[in-house]
Amino acid sequence: MHSSIESARTEAATLASATGEPACIVSGRKDGAIIFRVYSMKGFGLPAGGIFEEVVLPAVERVDPEPPEKDSTNGF
């Protein structure tokens, strides 16, 4: 949890760089104060009451390797 969006951006940039996937910043209220949280975009679902603020992209995106082609000796 962050009380300012600048510190949330810093965490989001760190998360995005570490995972190679975009991270997002979501705001909400807790005890009347605005708070910011950082979530990975992979499998992301907006929490109840959350407001989507922005997406932070990684400098280098991770590319999942494709599985090798199957070399079958039985004709399939």
C-alpha cells in the first residue's frame, strides 16, 4: 500500500522490470484516505471498489519460448 502515486509508480516499475510483464496501479479508500496498490497485469482482476489508475510497462518484455516441434518416429 502506498499513500502517494509516485511511490506506487516506483514499485510498479520495479515489479515490471523483475517479471518482464506490465504492472498496474489501482487506487481505493481506506479509513477515508486514498491509497494505491500495485498488481501484476497477468491474471489481473480489478478489486471491488478499486479505481484503475495506470499501467507501467517493463523496459524489456518477457517473451515465453515456444515449445520445440515434436519429432515423431511413428508417422504422427
